Amino acid sequence: MFLYALTLQRSGAITCTAYGNFSAPKQHEIVISHGKTLELIRPDQNGKIQSICQMECFGLIRSMASFRLPGSNKDYLVLGADSGRISVLEFSKERNQFERVHLETYGKSGCRRIVPGQFLASDPKGRAVMISAIEKQKLVYVFNRDASSKLTISSPLEAHKASTIHFSIVGVDVGFDNPIFAALEMDYSDADADETGQSAEEFNKVLTFYELDLGLNHVVRKASEPIDAASNMLIPVPGDTDGPSGVLVCAENKIAYKKPDHEDVVALIPRRQGMPLDQPLLITGYSHLKQKDGFFFLLQSEIGDLYRLTLTYNDEEVSEINITYFDTVPVAQSITILKTGFLFVASEFGNHALYQFLSIKGSDESDMMPVEVEIEGETIEIPHFAPRPLKNLLLVDEMESLSPILDMRVLDLAGEETPQIYALCGKGPRSTLRTLRHGLAVAEMAVSELPSNPLAVWTVKGSSKDAADKYIVVTFANATIVLSIGDTVEEVTDSGFLATNKTLSVSLLGDDSLLQVHPNGLRTVRSDKRISQFTPPNKGVINLVAVNQQQVVVALADHTMIYFELDAVGQLQEKAKPEIGGGQIAALDISPLGAGRSRGRFLAVGASVDGSWFVRILSLDPGSFMHIVSRQALPAKPESLCLIEISIGAAQSDGGTPTLFLFAGLENGVLMRITVDPITGQLAPEFRTRFLGTKPVKLFKVLVQEQPAVLALSSRSWLAYNFQGRYQITPLSYETLEYASGFASDQCPEGFVCVAANTLRILTVERLGEVFNQHSMKLSFTPRKSALLKDSGCFVVLETDHNSDMEKAKEARCDVAEDEEEENENKLPHSIYGEQRAGEAKWASRVRVIDPNERETKQIIELDPNEAALSVCVATFYDRKGHTFLCFGTAVGHKVGSRTGSGFLHTYSVVGSQLTFVHKTPIDGVPRALCSFQGRLLVGVGSALRLYEMGKRKLLRKCENRNIPNLVVTISTMGDRIYVGDVAESISFLKYNRILNELVIFADDTHPRWMTAACPVDYDTVAGADKFGNIFLTRLPDNVSDEISEEPGAVGMFEGNDLQGAHYKAEEIVQYHVGETVCSLQKATLSPGGSDAIIYGTMYGGIGALQPFVSREDVDFFLHLEMHLRGAAGAREHKPAGEGICGRDQLSFRSYYFPVKDVVDGDLCETFNYLSPSRQKQIAEDLDRTPGEVAKKLEDMRNRLL
Amino acid sequence: MSSDAKSVYSQQEHLQMKYVGTGHADTSKWEWAVNQHRDTYAAYIGHYSLLAYNSVAENESIGRLKYQYLQKMLSPCGKPPKKEDD
């Protein structure tokens, strides 16, 4: 079996960020790493985050740093990845992607202890970077310019120190003196040698300064000073003319300023009121802002509080560190202050946020309340503060992130034909249940009802120079109304348009005339309200019309056409009566003017000839006027045609070249896209088709991000547009629309005005490029598992938090979901405030019944304090026919990581969505997995698998198998087979022997795998995922399967063969490394008629699918494409065998833990679309195809899923 | 000792110098375990998704866990066993 692996939703989690001007000078941008993808974002002036480019790296990015060569105004990016190589990237504006400038190998690949890549620091003046491993190795690379001012990189200079653990490294700002790097180090050699264990207890941490001597070209250990044993992070302080230089050393509860030959200055970190003093507080993130009149730092603590830190200094002498409370935001992986006045907070989990600074002053000293505390006989004052809602920051935008997806289900609970994805996301108080639907999210700006059902709607500008539209024109069967757009939308009667007839088209003609086409003629309204009219000869009735700013063509009811052009004085002149040789005309369009041209060159006509439908292209050039230049047969009657220029590749504004396309919307709901030669008008022989819906497809030209785009309306609405240099066609998540037009006003610069039944709606599309749009519902604790109550379509969600006190949690959250967090001005919302750590083995947990359609909580079952719900399933019991039960397993006072303990099995009866308590069964282990099986309940208790039956007072244990290697974490069943996932030993196949009442392991997997999720794909095959980010399929060999099913009695004899595991071994048939921990797997289809696929959700919030190929030919094609593409992505020149931008080889990345087997990497294949046209052509030729065909194949694979 | 054996010995020594954790004939159980633990913690930190996984399980911040793991690398398996005098 060959599978095609494709990421559907890129991961949302952010692992590290780098700030700089990458695409152009003064463009303040942030590069973010999502682990294996790199993204460039830019907050615009309005505070909306714009995603500029996203790139797959085929490696794990662990650290990033930006640097700028002296005298330059753009930044380079350095990546520290798992490739054993350092790569230097530059953003190429032309190709809208990062390109590798340098790639230097220094060690083995993989995230190893002593191979650098974990920490990266650049010299503030951009002369060198230091890249370091967790232990021992540190390398310094020196950057320079060569004669042609290209960036050069030196060979590495070593600054290794054996037996040393690194916590943090930074580049110290020393101006143009020799670059200095500071490292926070811990030496373990004494602890390893001391038998008494004393050294380990009294260990030391040191701050070491490494000086890069540019003259001698080597690195010297300049100074090494002991620091607080609980130090965790370094922060460089601006130097040279901007500040005193040196570093801040963050430790638990305090921050110290350090510089060689400078006395230490120490300050205590202010604490939240009520936070126990024995609970240490760490700073985990920082950012700083340099201004003309000084600099300040923002620090974030591990519980989310932001502090403003300034230094009091005189010349180079620091006398005081001042720390004040600033605001509280979600706990971040990194925070970045932008020079444009924004703060980007890359949350550890959940959505990322962009805040605008309202003030950078922070709170006054008066907000801080010193509390005197006696520690070891000394009285010290510790500043305290009360967290409050945001005062200095204003939330302006969010970047959605599903991270972490802990459980996920693909189901159609809303009855929409297309299944939705329900994902349990988040951690602690920021947990959510999110409903994902394929398509772009649409925001309603306005909805107004009209007296009857309008037929169509247009918007028109008053002049070609205007940015906003002037009128909205709505037409009914026998009337037209005109609305003027201003602060409000009002009906007007002085527009000059004919109101007493139906309208066929309204548009801007020339610079400032308006054209209305109605069945009885053409009406031109000049800017001075002069009106001129044209009436078709012989009382002809106009049926169809196509216009651009200079040309008009109409088709009459008798299927003749008349073509007009605008003359120099702004008068429409009849130019010709194009002939296409009879037949019914069904659709028309004229090509757009294009920049600087006064005439669209082509006319497209969809007409019938002898009962079959064709589209013809007529030339409008004076040289070949009205010649039919090409034609194409259509499979059905065209409802609508659209000639439009969309740039494929870089956006037009960024220098991309537009391609002329003919879109044909057919009556049977199919959209065709054909490339048109812009010179000759020839239609390309290959075309794309896509089924959009059950209604005839109507096409409308609109603008999306100032680029031309097509809105296609059928029973679903779709948008075809260019996003980040790629053509995309995406459905809108909205009800059926009948007619649409682009809309621009001051309040809504880019939207659509649409007709749906008797309403007029103004819509905008948000978050372009998004594959799924989401609705979320808040939960109170980390969601662990879910079960579906089929009858009512409700979810049961287990919410369980470790390290949390149930009593306090109850008090704090009362019920978050129900009263949507009181808007109390002085109280910080609980989701931001978080919770006080309760300590190890303390749990808070509840079971919630949710109606995902209504987004409403139906019932909450509170568990006893310290009881943690871990597993759930809906079960039926053979002696309680017709009743459904919900069982969930809990652990009491459980220690994380421990494999022993005790707990309960709770049983509730289910009626509709109502759960009623039946009984509670004590259990001598931790029930990690439950599954209903043939009228009984399978429970994984530690390393045992047990079968329970329903009893009156409790569940009754019937039989048990204790031979699961370590700990049962997943159970699934199909027929009489049971598939059990072990925490470290992959899948075991079991069978229940009814006669002997035995559960028998008859086969298992040969690989050790740390299972997180499993689902049976067919009777003999199981798909599984492990903690390290692998997905695999394991299958029983045919003969084993036959033997087992033929001789049911024979299975008993396999028992007792403990030494080598089970009697039979399953074979691995598919193996693939995703690159992030997969927590959920399901076999499902994502669209009606789509192919069955294995859908997975990851810790980073990514969603992907593995779908089977339909033919061997496809497999060969994609295997070859993969082979050609390896190494091409991001390489500046073609390298026959190279690597992605981070220097990791794709094949070795996908074979991280086990060699990749029978999976084609769709993410790699899709990088074909980002290659330069010449490279695309070369690869396509090697595959005996055209680039168009390759792109079509790629699109088809994606379309089969979504 | 033949020169071949010598060179193998010196090669091995070189490897042990270069790659921390390379074993030798006298590697004790404790040394082996310490290296394994340190490698494991390094892998947790290097693979961000494992860090996130543990962070969700323990309900601690990622920054805190990273610090804890680095700290635990100092002496992951307690004090070394007493050397036996031979």
C-alpha cells in the first residue's frame, strides 16, 4: 500500500522567533518557526498580521537569529536546526521565499546532546554568530563581505568546554570592539566524580565571556564568574552609545546585572499577591526596545506576567535595576517588541496575539506593594503586585493556533454533508473545543432585507480614481433601485439610472461615466448627468452583456451580437456585429484592459453548435478584428464565462507576471479553468475542472488583496485567488449566494455585496490562505479524551489538569463556559490569570457533555478532588439491551509518569444527552484505556487488559490478560479482534476465546514504539502514531490472519511465550515521520465523495492526511517527482542532491526513527509550485510531462481529500 | 601489544574524547545510565514537541520544564557508586 501524506493545516505552534527587516529596509517583520515550517509575518499599520510566506523545511528548527552586516539595511537569518549544519538565509522578494546563502556542516544530524544547533546568538553588529549544543560544543562563525559585497562565512572557530551544560548564550553589545558572547554554563565533572554527592548539591553555575579576536581569528575564554545556582537565562544589555553593555542574568526570583570588572547589581522579581513564597518564579521570555532616549526591557514570567525593566546607569556604571509590573498576557514561547509599536506574543499553546502599546511607561511604583519577609533570619522586602486586566497593551489581532490538538474527530454532526473536524485543543484554562470547517471564514458586515427577491446586484465607482464605490445597484424582475454608499447606505433617485426596468449590468465606462445595460438598451450617464442612450435595432431585446472600461458587447434575444467601443470623446460607438455562425449564445466575456492598454484583446463567447457547447475566443485587435482565434468544446452549457488575469507566482505588485485565464462556469456545477495565450489567444489544450456544487456556476470578478480574483457561486461559494504566489480555490464557509459583486467603502476596503434570497449582504473574507475556519468553545481544564453520544450528537469531554487544586479551581472558574467570564474591570480573566500550582499528584477534573452544534454545555459531572479522568467510552452491555452507558476511568492521586496507582470506573446511563449515575467500581490500577467489546467493556489497567460485565452494584471482572508489556494506552476493536497499544511496545493483536473465557495475544509488532494513538484501518491493519512523531501501519500477514480465523480454538496454544513476545509478528507496511507528536488518528473522509484517508492531529496544532493512491502509475509519477524535488527547495542554484533550507535531507528527515516506507511526501511534492519556471520545466521534462500537468496532478491529489 | 591494537585503542580514545558517552570496556552501569539520561533530557529539549507534550501532561510552562531538564542533566542518576579498590 502506498500512501500520499499531505499537511492540510500547517502547525500553529511557534517554537522560536526572530525579528528584523527581511524583505525590504524598514519593513518590520518577524520570522517564526513552527518547528518544521518557517513563516514570515508582518503586522501592517492597522495591526493586522499579514503572512508573507510559509516554507516547509523538512527538518526541525531549534533556534533562529537575525543579523545585519554593518552598513546594510536588511537582515539575514541564521537557522540552528537538527541538520548538523548552520544555514544562512536571505529573503528573496522576487520569489517570495527564503533562499539559502550559506550552508556549513559541522556535525551529525539529529537533535543530539553535543551537536550544536540548540542555542544561537548573533553579535549585535552582525559580525559573527555563536551556535551551541546543549553540552560541550560551541562554534563561532565570522561573517564578512567579499569584493562583490556578497556575504562570506568563515570556517568555524571552536569554543568547546567538556562536561559543561549550556543554559543560554547571547551576543554582548560591545560596539565595534572584538565581539563577545556570554554563556550561562554548568559544569558536571565534579558531580560525576564525587561519591559523596556533595558536589552535585553544591553545584556552581558560571557566566563565561568568550571573546572573538578578529585580528588573531580565534576565540578566547575571557572571563568566567560564578552566578546564582538557579540561573536560567541571559539577556544582553544594549551597549556602545546606547547603554552600559553587559548582561542580565535571570534566576529564580531575581535578576542580576553582570559585566566583567563591574560590581553585581541585583533586583528581586515582583511577585503576584498571594503567590506562596516557596514557589520559585522564573523569567522565561524577554524583548527590548531601543529608542532615542533610552531603552527598556519587557520580561515575561512563567505565569504570564510582563515586567518592564529599566537600568539606572551613568556612563558604563549601572547602579540600579528597576522592575515594575506591566501587564499580563498568555504565557509565551517568545515575546517580540516591534519598532512600529506592537508586541507580538507567541503563546506556548493556543492562539498567538498581537498587542498595541498604549503606553510604555508601565505601572507606577505605587502599584507595587513591598512585603517584608524573613528568610534565614534576614528581613527582606519583596515587591508584590495585583495582576489586573490590560492597561498598557491593547489586543489588536490574533493568529489562530490549534496547538495542542489532544483529540480530534471528523464527523458530520451539523448535517452539512461536508464533515466538520472537532478538535480538543489547548492547555489548562485556555482549553477549547474547536469546530473546523473547510473554507474561508466570512464576516458579515451588513445584512438588509429587501421587499422582494432581487435578481442581481452591482457596485460601481464614481470615477476610476476613486478607491471606494459610489453606488450599489439592485435589480428586480421589473425595477431597479440605486443605493448610494456613504457613512450609511441610502436609496437615491438622482443617479441617472433607469429605475423602471430590469438591469443587466452596471459598470464604470471610461474615466467617470456610468453604463447601465437593460433589456431594451444601453444608457450612459456622464459625470455631469448627461444621458445618452442606445436602443437595439428592430426592437431587439438584450439578453447578455459583457463590459470592461472601454468595450461593451451585448447579445440579443435573437442570438446576434453587437460590439461597441468607447471613442475619444467618451461616446460608445458601434463597431461590429460579430458573427460566430449561428447557435444559441449562453455566455459572454471580454478580457480586461490590462495596464496601460486601451482595449481588451479578446472576446469569449459560449455558444451551441448542433446541440453541443463550445467556447470561442474572438480577437478584438484591429489587425485580426473579429477573427475566431481558438475554440474549446465544453461538456455542458456554460452559465458564465470570465476572462481574467491572475498572476501565478509572485503577486503582481511584487513584480509577478499575470497569466490570462478563461474560467467557464457550467450549468452542471463544474468550473473549468483554461490558460489563454496572451498574444495569440490560443486556449491551452489542458484545463482544470472542479465540481463546485449542484447549481449552475456564476462567475464574478472581484479584488482580493488588491489582486484580481474570481468569486464562483454555485450551491457553495468559492474564491479563486492568488495567495503567497500560489493559485488557490477555496470554498467560503457561508450559505448559498445567488449573485455577487466586489464592494469597497471606507469602512470595508475589500468585500463583496451579495444577494441571497430576499437579502442583500455585505461580506468580507478574513484570514486568506486559511484551509479551515474555526469556531471555538471554552473548556475549563485540559481536555484529554472525548466520546460521542450518537443519539444526541453530543460530545463527552474529559477535562483534567494536573498540578491543580480542584477546590480553588472551582472557586476561580465558577463556570467559565456558561457565563462567558464576567467582565469585571478590576479582575483579570481567568484564562489569562492561570492558576496557582498546587503541586505534584494534585488533580482537578470534570466530565462535560457538550452539544457542539449549539456550542452549549449540557451537563457537568464534577469529580472528587484529586481524581483525574483519563479514559472514556460509550458502551453497551449484552444483558442490558437497548440501553447505552458511558464509562470513564479515573485515577486518584496519580503521579505523572507512574505506572501504578488506583482509581475508579464510573458508569453512567445515557438517555439522549443526559447522563445518570449508575455505579462506581474501584480498580487496583490506573485505567488508561476503555473500549466497548461485544456487549462487555475492555479496560486497560496498567499492563493488564481486562474484560468487565455489567453488574448491579459495580462492573464485574470476567477475565484478564496480564501480558501486555508495559502499560495499555489504546484499545480498539473490530469484529472479534482487539488491538491494544502499549506505551512503549507498539500494537498487540488479541482475540477473545469465548469458550475458555480467555483474552489471547496472538500477534504483536516487532518495533518498540511509544504509542499515543491508534485506529484500525481494516481487519488486519492498524494505523498508529507515537510520541516521536511517527505514523505507521502494521498488518498481519495473510497466512496468520487465515490461520487465526479458521481455527478459533488454536489461539489458546500461543499463550505463555513471554520471552519473544507473541507467536506471530505483524509486518510494518507503512512508515512516515511527521516531525511532531501525533496525538490523534482517525480514518475518515473530509468531503462528500472524497477519498478515505487517515487524518491526524498533532501537538503543534497541525492537521494532515495520508490517503491511498488509486493507481500504480500515480505512485511511479509521484516517486519520481519526489526524487527530482529533493534538494530543489530553497536552493539558490540547482543541486542534484541537496537539502531544504535548513540543510536537512528530506529523506533522512522522513526517516528520523525508522526508514520511511511506501509514503510519498506530498509536502515535498507541492514545493514544485514554488520553483522557478525554468526548474519546473526541467523537472517536468524529466517526467515526460508539462509543468501544467504536474501542477494539475498535485492539485488533483489535494482535491481528492478536500 | 601490536601496533594495530594500539591504533585501535587510540582511535577508541579519540572517539571517546570526541563523542561524549561513547562506552568502553569498563563502563559502569551508573555511567551508562547517566549518559542515557542526559541524552534523553537533551532530546526532550531539542524536540520541541516532546517538551510541549510533557508540558501539557505536567501542566507546567515550557520554559520551566526546559530549565528543569537542563538542571537535571547535572546529576540525573544520583551520586556515583563507590569505586571498588582492586
